Amino acid sequence: MGKSLVALVVAMIVVVMIHSAEGAGTDCAAKAIELGPCLPAVGMNPQDPTPECCAALKNADVDCICSTVEATFRLPSECNVPPAQCS
């Protein structure tokens, strides 16, 4: 699992929290939280993905997740915060 998956999972969780707080867009953002079983597989000391993680990934709504991630990566510019340097 690479850094891009870490960024993806973290971004989705942030968007879920933001949208939940605002009460808007929760349908799509809530689907991203279904990737929660993948959290141990990403990060500084990643573990091998569990069968639950793989199943969640296989059942994920990719278009929804992409929309959520794209919205997340727009947040820094909208909040006048320097963007993260993901590589």
C-alpha cells in the first residue's frame, strides 16, 4: 500500500467528518467510511490488508470515492492553507 492510498483514506475520513458536521453530501461521503477496515493497512507502519479491507475495496463506489477525494484536495486552497505535498 502506497502513500497515495494513505492520502486517499485520510482524505475520505476528513471529508466524511466535515460533511457530517455540515449535514450535506453525507450519502457519498458516508460510503467512504466503509473503507475503515483498511486503516491498519495504511500509515507509517502499515500491516497487510485484511480480508475485510479487500472486501470493502472490492465493493467500494469508486466514482463516489474519487469525488470525495477531489473535494478534499480542494479544501486547502479554499481555506488558504498550504496544500499537502503528497508524492
